Amino acid sequence: MTEEIADHLAQWPPFAIEITLYGRTRETYEALTAVPGSYDRCLRGIKLLKERNLPLKLKTVATSVNKHEVLAMRQFAQELGVEFKCDGQVNPRIDCSQSPLATRLTPEEVVALDMTDPKVVEEYHKLAERDLHAPPNLSQVDTVYICGGGVNSFALNAYGEVGICVISQQETFGIRGSSLRAVWDDSLQQLRNRKRSRLTKCVQCRIQSLCAMCPANGELENGDKESPVEFLCEVAHLRAAVVGAEIPNHGDCEFCAGGMHHADMLESARRVVNREVDVESWTGFHQVLPILNNSSVAVGGCGSCGSH
């Protein structure tokens, strides 16, 4: 961010500008970016945008590297008077390497961090109550995709290819030899309207709004758009248990009553509720570069990308 760019944005203000903080200290921030000087440039960009009263929001992805600074990042955003959001969802790389998952928090850590924000807790209560008083979300449709991708949004990558979202890059359509309108009305619409090939435990799930599962997650982590991601399923059940929501059984689910991981999930919920997971005492680690630079594709990822 430069003064020239900030001035241009002030003249033509967007609806929102979001900046990701990778840490509240230079050490942590640059442990993740691996770019010397990036922390100071980030803070300068924030300052330039705030000076021009642009619609700035800050966000972060909580990882094992920066988890100990999430609360400080939230406090920083509050001091600036801007919205802050945190997400514990770490995805595989879009070339299908599973290496970033080595920095992912445990489900228990994700939910414990959620619970430090009263607004998030209140939102989970509302979402769980709404879901439990309505038919299962996914049972109302027969398509693979149920999100806004291909309906009110699309993703355009640096190669002039359009996809349904930024993390689903296995099926993209070039617009250089065609047009955006043609791709939107034809290829992207066909992808959006693709029918489900089978029923999974997700279809009858009654806490789907507490879960981040979507076809793109299944594609990246399991090599299959319709395959549930167990990490996300555990997080959703743990969130529901922590806010005291009923979790009706929904098929062959390991985290529902009678499932092989149900008891462990309830024990995690107990620890989170009783504040035995002390977020304020967390520390990070900085041996991250060998992980994120690893281009190997682990078993379970979309193997079609192994040579990319």
C-alpha cells in the first residue's frame, strides 16, 4: 500500500478493504510470510487507509504459529475502531499439497478460541437454534454446491481463469478466448447445477451452520467435492456441544451419540466450557518454513495435482 494507491482508493472507495494480520509482532508475522519487512509494510498500509477513513477490516487465520497473538490482534483492531474476525480453518494449498495442515489448530483449540469472543458465542447460539428448528439445510437441494459461488459471485485468478470460488481451482474456465458472460452463463452454470452423486452424513446434519464444510474443502482435503472433512465435522459438533445445542444423529457420524469419537468430543467440550484450555497462556512456534515450502501431496489430497 502506497500513498498513491490509498489516495486512489479514497477517490474511488470500495465497499470494504480487508487486510490479514499474520501476527501482532514482527517475529510472528514474518515467521508466516517469510518476507522481511512485511510486518512494517502491513502496519503502514493500515495507517494509510485509516487516515483516509476507508472501510477497513482486519482479520487473521489462527495457526499453531500465531495462535498466542490472536487476542492481541483483536485488541489492536478494537483500538483502531475496525472490525476484526478470526478463523481457525487452514486449507491445503490449491495445488493440493496438504503441508499447511501441519500448522492447523486442533478442533479443541479452534473452539476454545471461538469462545473468547462473546459475539461469536452469541452467533453460534443463534445459528444452532435456527438450524434445529428447520429442516436440514442440505436436504433441501440436490446439487453439489449450495453456496453463493456461481450464483452471486465467482473467482478470477491471475491466469484469466474463472472458478466458482478462490479455493476451488480444479475446475476453472478461461475467459481470454471467450468472454466472462459466456463462461458465467454456460460453463460456470453447469458446474453450479451439477447434481449430487450420493448421500453423505452432511445431508441430514442439523448443525450445518456451525460447520465450514463445502465442496471446495472436500476437493482440497479429500480429492472429492462430496466427501466430508472430518476435522470440520468435529469442530461443528464441538461448537454445538459447547453452546449447549442438541445434536441429532445424522447417519454414520463418528461424533454423534454412539459414534466412536463422541465421548472424546464431549470431553473436549467440557474442557472448553470449564476454561481448562487457557488461550491466554498459549505460545507459538516458528519452525514453519519447512512445512509451508513442502510441495509434497499427502494421501487424501486431490492427487490429480501432484505434478503441478
